[in-house]
Amino acid sequence: MTVFPVSTVLMATGFGLILIGLAGVLLHRNVLRMIIGFGLMDSGVAIVLVATGYVTGGTAPIIDADLSAGDATARVVDPVPSALTVTAIVIGLAVTAVMLAYAIRLYRTHGTLDIRALRDSRG
Amino acid sequence: MMALLSGLFQPMGIFLFGIGGGFLIPILHRLGKPWLHGGFALFLLGLTLSSLVPLLVVLRDGVPLEILTAGATPPLAINLRFGLAEGAVAASVNVVACLLAMALWDRLRGNHVALLLFLILTMGINGMILTRDAFNLFVFLEIVSIGTYGLLGLGTSRAAVQAAMKYVMATVIASMVFLLGTGLIYQATGHLNIDLLLAGRDALGAPIAAVGVALMLGCLLLELKPFPANGWALDVYETAPPALAAFLSVCASAGMIFAFAKLLPLFPDYLGFITASAALTFLLSNLIGLRQDSPGRLLGYSSIGQMALLVLALAVLTGMGAEDALPFVVFGLFVNHLLSKAGLFVLAGALGPGGVGIARGLGRRPGLAVLLALFVIAICGLPPFPGFWAKWDLVMHLAMDGRTGLIAVVLAGSLLEAAYLFRWFLRALAPNDDHAFPPTPAHVMVPLVALAALLMISGLACAILTGTATPVTLAPLAVGAALATLGQVVRGRVLGAVTLATIAATGWWLPMPDGIPGLFAPLLLAGGLVIALSGLAQDAPGRLQYPMLAVLLLALQAVLRVETGLEFYLAWEFVALAAFFLITQRPQALNPALMFLMFSLVAAFLLLAGFAQLAALSGTQVLAGLDIAHPAALPGLVLMAAGLLVKGAALGPHVWLPEAHAEAPGEVSAQLSAVVTKGAMFGLLAGGYAVIRAGGVDVSHALAWIGMATTLGGALMALAQTDAKRLLAYSSMSQLGYIVLAIALMGHLGWVTALYVVANHMLVKGILFLAVAGVVLRTGTRRLDGWGGLAGAMPLTCATVTIALLAMAGLPPLMGFGGKWLLLSALVDKGWTGLAIAGAIATFLGLWYMLRLFAAMVMGPPDSSPARLGEAPALLLVPQLLLVIGIGVMTFLPKTLMGPVSAAIDPDFATTLVWEGRSLEAIYAAWWPMPTMLAALGASMVLAVLWLAVGLTGRTATGLRAVLVTARPLPAWAMPPLAMRGWAGMWRAAHDAADGARRVYSGDGQVYLMLVLGYILAVFAAGQIAPS
């Protein structure tokens, strides 16, 4: 049996989540469901990013007694994608919050969350 | 001082003031409003100075400022760069952000969240400009996005909430795509430093990196709102508060466009796709703009178009390796859009609610009217603003690269943009006393005036940079501006007298050109001044009258004196704009004014396109370089000739002339018809001169037939008019046809004739329009059948009209005879018999319509009581008398004109003819076609008698006057308005096409998301197809 490295599994999961999220955004008419779709896409992108930094058999990038500075480049998982991902998660959170805020306002003004109802401007 | 400032304000200050200020604002909010407002102003100003001062340092030192962070060098840490490009864009954005914060003050005031977001957003834009790290770019992109999302909450209407939701969703997808792309590129390269990516871009062809590059590009393009994936942005432009829409449209987009420009070298395989997408967006957004009623949405379409133009310029210039042209073209277009679009959005708010189609009586608020005109002129790429120079340079480069299709797209899109923006301006100008303008508070007026001033300064800077800031080209604007300023203090006849004296003095002071321009210059200056004298008859001329008259006449003088294509185009556009504003003075003339401007722009764009082809061929932009003896020059020459013919009212595109000349104020009609039309004729002569000297291409026969068709068509249509001014307008068209015909002879005799008719027509049409202005003043009607029996009441007017009609009719002994004789003899001499016969018919038609005008004035019982009538005002009569003297001089002392004409035309021009500048009589005796001339006249007489007889017997005898004046000389079916129908059909077709294209904007947010996704897939596909 072929053993997939964790990064491959992560990549597949990440891209799978992105596609599921995208499907949610494009197929659901309810704004809240669409926002959940965006959340799934966000998570998917985060997983893909983390997966890009994975090194098979690598350890945490903390230089201490077990890991000398000389070995670091060969043995550690790339920390940069993780750092990027943390930033992206924070940003994703803020964006989701804004979207939810607008959804609330939308519901207050329109009494519906159907995206098809938002067609005052057109042409 | 500079050292202190540069120590205090460094690029990092942008982030310190932005983020630090952002954190402090909630605390200041607790302390009270004065603290909050003062703090915000301080932070925003500090941020702006942190870009302005370093910009000065970079300008002084010529070295970019490199900013390293975290004590490490890239790619280990993020670095920022503040070079000339970054500094110039960031500083412009920040200055405009300050102005827009002021304009948005009624929404920002007291709202600490909005103030915070505004500050952070501005900082984010700067970050996008300065950063050299791809992930950092993503972070700043998100800061800009989230700031935008928050500020969109300022719009509280139903539609605004909807628009914000759609905007958020679409841009979230775009940013996610960017993030994914960044991750993939990092995976492939191991770093995200933009400089290293650019240096190692050959390595980005590997599959993972290539996908990353495609995703990154997809996001950048999406943020620049390409067709059709831009519906989400349009809704926001429409519904957001105007100053906020302005901020998003110009400032936030600036960050995007800079990021795009920065990363563009990563996308060499995509240049074709980028160019095509931008061209499509520019064309379609301006097309759809035609169908917009909401000012915000209209400006949104215009903004999207302008962004596409920037993208197009970037892609094309990069593709052809003309990076050195990028700063001027792209930064010029950018600044132009930044300032003028910001101004337009804010102004749209200041005009009050209502669509772009409603009449607002904007004339009651001259300040706003001037600002609106100025911003519209700027955004349409007309002089003297930066967009004009940038567009010229862009078109020249496109021509060098052989991108004719793109030139057509750029010019067509610009034309459409001018159409809907000027239509908005003119509709707003239409009188309506019921429209209430909201008060324009100082916090709105100050930014507007500042934006206008910055536009003018940057326009002047462009003029200096391109070397076009010569006394000749600057004189019209300088004099116009001075007179407009003086007009605030002095009014009426005093200002008129000062204007005339200044024009005369400036015309005298400008260097006198040699050759053909040397003939036109004094002729048009003198003619223009004499006709302008009639303007003094008005008690209360419009505010625009005298400044614009000065611009008009002096720009016309500039057209005759310039040396390069750019200067010519500049002066040419000044003439068109000045004439346009003079026409708009009458409320009834607003629609004709729009038509006038549209056709003027068509003409100008044809000239530009043609010239660009020739300049690319010859490698020089000097006008003297136009004589290219090569078949490849034909398209360029034909385009230029077409432009001049549109402006010369050739049959077909002539429709603008009768409308504009008939509806313009009296003395403006005289000026346009007698003087301004000669500019196009000069162009044809000068261009033809170059062609002849170059040899080769011969299109003269076709040109001759165009001229003759115009003469015949104009005469027939003049005949069908019942309105005196329209009759004269069509008559002008007919006479212009004669001049074109004469020029087409491309020989010595033809050209002497052309110049002769130019002078003749100027004198005659000046008299006739002024005389008709006097008659209209007294009788109150332009209708021929409303006049009658004026010989007693207005003897002097009738006398001048008689002389003018005789002079024009080509009857001996007046000068028109000489012209006709010369023309017919030259035609026969050249063997163009068909044209000679057509010329004879045209002569007859000309006689007939002039007879109608004459009959309407002098014959029959007056409908209005002569007791009420009096002679025209002296100030209308004096110019007529002066022009009559001119006719006399040319009739009895022909040598005064013929001598210089002969001297001006190249002596070795036409070898078959010996021209000695003798008096007309001597020439008549020496040349045989005298019998032809007499035969033509005789035939005309016979025809006239026959026609009269038919007319008299065909109806109950109501007298000769009834036949001549009241009856329609031609049945309606014989004169179908084909040209008008054709153009109206085109106009409708454009509107229908716009309706078709805008169906894609259904308002459904999910459809918009699918289009966004589809666009990204298209980018990806383009990368797969493109040859690597």
C-alpha cells in the first residue's frame, strides 16, 4: 500500500475544502450559507498553505538543545507558511465578521437573506 | 529646513501615523470631538507629509529610499521601497485622500470608526505601493479591503447595503485567490520577495509556480474591475456617498494599479490577454456609460474604463519594450484620472439628487458649472490637462508598434466617454429655475477648487515636459484666463473692447509665419476681429463670450503657427473647445453644441490617428516631416484628410454644421462660419501641399468629387430651408465644398482659387450672418416668410446683403466671379468635365437660394409693421461695412491678395501655368474659358426662368414672392435627411449595443461571483495557451 505523505493528504483536504466552499458560495442562495462557504474556502486555503511548508520527518522549527542551528535548515518544517497562515486566519476572521455584520444589516433592511433579493442596482 | 523635515517625515511615518493614529483614535474619541477631529487631521497630514517630504528627498538625491525591516535583509525580512515612482503615486494619493476626507467630512465628523478606517485605508494603499514583498502586499490588500468594507457601511440606503454585500463577497474571492497564488509561488521559489521574483522570473514557468502566477494576476486584474467581472464594483460606485466612491475609485484603485504595474514583469505570457481584456473593458464600459442615468454609476463606468486604459497602456508599453515612456503616459493618465474623477464624484454630490438627464439650470451656479466643465474636459483627455498629453504619447507609441486596432479602441472609447460626460454637463446646463441646488459648504468647495488647481498645474507641467509650452500655444489660454479674471471686475463693452485690443495685440506680437500659413494668419485675424466687433452690440454678453472668443481666435492663430503635430493637435482642440463653449451660450443650442463637439472630436481623433501613422512611418513628429513619398503613407494621409473633411462639413458628416451654425448666438455663427471653418481648409491645403511635394499617392480626384458633392448637397439643402440662419449655414457648407474642390485640383490655379474662395467666403458669410442677426433682432424671427419689405426700414443692411450675395453668387464684376471663373477654368483645364458641369449646376442652385434670401428681405409687404422696425444697431453695421470694403478691395485691387498668394505658393509647383499676379481683367483676357463661364451663367439664367415659370403656373398667382419665399422650392420627398438618419441610426445602434452589453449586470450577486470565477479561469486558460 502506498503511503501518502501528510502534505499530500493536507493538500487534497485543503483543495477539497476550497472546492466545497466554492460550491457552497455558488449554489446556495442564503447569504449566511454563502458566508459559511467562504469560511470553508478560508480554511482550505490555510491548510494548503501549511501543507506547502511541510517537510517529511521534520521537526518544529525551535532551535534548542535537541536542534542545533546547523541542523536547522535540514530538519525543520518551514515556519514561513505557518506564519503566513496565522496572518491569513486573522484576516479571514475579520472578513467573516464584516460579512456577518452586513448580513445582519441586510436582514434588518430587507427581512430576507436571499441573495437574489439584492438587485436594486443593475445595468 | 529640508534636513529637519526629512528627519521628521520619513516613509515609515506613513505606517506610524496610519497604524499609530488608528490605535489612538478610539482613545481620542473618549476625550471629546475636538480631540478626535484634531487628532485625525494631524495623523492624516502627518501621513501625507511622510510621503511628500521623502518624495522631495528622492527628487533631490535621485536615489530611491530602501527601507529594511526587522534588522534583516530580504528575503529574510520584508523590505519597502520609496523610489520616484512609489513616492509620486503615494504622495498624489495622499494629497487627494486629504481633500476627499474634507469633502466627506459631513459623514466622517464625529464618527470615530469611520475616521479610523479612513486612516487605515489610506495607510494600506501606501503599503501596497511601497512594499516589495508579495505576502506583505496581500496583507496591505486586505487592509485596504477591510477598510473599504467598513467605510461602505457609511452608505445606509437599501441599495448601499446590498452593494456592500456584493462587493465584500467578490473581493474576498479575489484576495483568497491572491493568497493561494502567493502560497504556491512560495512553495516553488522558497521566498516571496518581489525583486527576487522579478530577477528569477524565468524559473516561474514550472507548473506550481505558473499556477501561482496565474492566480496572482487573476486577483490583480479582478481588483482593477475588468469586463464582465465588475458588476460588484459598479453597484458600490452608484450607491456609496459620492466622496467615498471617489476615494475608492481613484485612491484605492491607485494601490491596485501600482501593485499590478510592479508585478507586471512576472506576466510576460499574459500581455496579450491583459491587453485584450483591458481594451474590451475600456470600450464596453464607455459604451454602457451612454445608457446610465445615475451620476454615480455613470462615473463608475467611466472609472472602470480609465483603469482599463491604464492597464492597457502598461501592458502595451511593457510589451513593446518602451518602459521609458511608462512614467509619462501611465503617470499622466493616472494623475489625470485621480484628480478629475475625484472632482467629478464630489461635484455629483454637490449638484444634488437626480439623474444625469435632468435639467438643473447650472448657469445659475457659475462656479460649479466651470468646475464641472473643467473636470469633464480633463477626464475626456482634452487639453490642457495631463490626460491629453498622455493619450497623445500613448497613441504615438501604439502607432509605432503597429497596433492600429488598439488605436481605434482607445479613440472610440474616448469618444463615447466624451459623449456621455459632455451630455451630462449640457443637460445640467439646461435652464431650470425649479431645481434647487443643495448648499455647497466650504468643506466641499475647497477640495473641488484644489483639485481643479492641481489639474491645471499638472497640465502645465506636461506642457513644459513635452516642450509644447511655447508662447504660441500658451497665448490662447493665458489671454483667455486673464480676460476671465478681468471679467469679474469689468463687464460689457469695456471688456469687449479690451478683448479685441488684446487679441489684436497678441496676434500682432506672435511671429508671423511664412508661406500658406502666412496668408491665413492675417486674413483670419483681421476677419475674426472685424466680426468680433459686432459682439459689442450686445448689452450684456454671457460671461464666457469674451474669454472664449480670445481663446478661439488666438488658438486659430496658433494652428497656423505651430511646428509639431502635438502642438497642432493642442491648438486644434482649443479651437474646438472654445467654439463649443461659445455655442452653449444659447440654451436652445445645447444639443447642437453636443453634436458639434462630437463631430469635432471625431475629426480630431481621425487627425490624431492619421498623424500617428505618419509619425511612426517617418520617425518625426514635426509637421514638415509629413511629406512622405511612400504608398504606406496612404492610410495615414487618408485618415488625416477624413478628419479635416469632417471638420470641413463634407457631405455625410456635415450634419453638425447647420445645427451648430444656426443655433449659436448671432455673432458666434458669423465667427464660426466665416473664420473658424477655415482652419480645416488650411489643414487640407497644408496637408495637400505636403502630399504634392512628396509625390506618389493621388487621391485628388476622389477629394474633388467629395468637394463637389458637398457643394451640390449644401446648395440643395440651403434651397430647402425656410430659416434664414439654416440657409446660411448650408450655404457655408456648399462654399466649403468649393474650397475642397479647388484644393483637390492640386495645382497652382486650383490653389489660388481655394485661397481666393477662402477670403471671399469669409467676407461674404461674415456680412450675411451679421446682417441676418440684425434682421432677426428687429423682426424677432429667423423664418424667411416672417420678413419682408425691409428695404425701407433697414436700407444699409439690405445694401450690404445685396453686395454680399452678388459677391458670392459669382456674378461679374464682384470678386466671387473671379473665384468661380478660376475654378471652372481649372477644372476644364484638368479635364474633369463632369465636375465642371456639376459646378455649373451648383452655381445655379447657389444663385437660387441667394435669390430667396434677398427676396425674403426686400420683396413683398412686410408682415410686421415697418414703424416698429429700424436699422440694425450701428455696432452690427460697422463690421459689415468693413467687410464690404474688403470685398471692394479684392474686387478692384485683386493684386493685394493675388500677389501674396502667388508668392506663397511654391514657384515650381505647377509648371503648366504661368501665374503673374496680374489683375483679373488681364487674366480673363489671357485665358480661354471665358465662354464656358458665360455659357454656365446663361444656362443658369435659363434654368431659373424655367423654374420660376413652372412655379408660377403651378399654383394660384400669389406673386413672385410667394414662389420665391413662401413656397418650398423642393418637395420634401426629394430631400430625405439621409445623413441625419444615418448618424441617428448609428447613435441608436450604439445605445442598443450598450443595452445588450449591460444585460450581464443583472444585479444578482451570485452571477457576479460566477463571472469573477470565470474570469480567473480565463486568465488561467490564457496562460496555458500563450507561447512561453
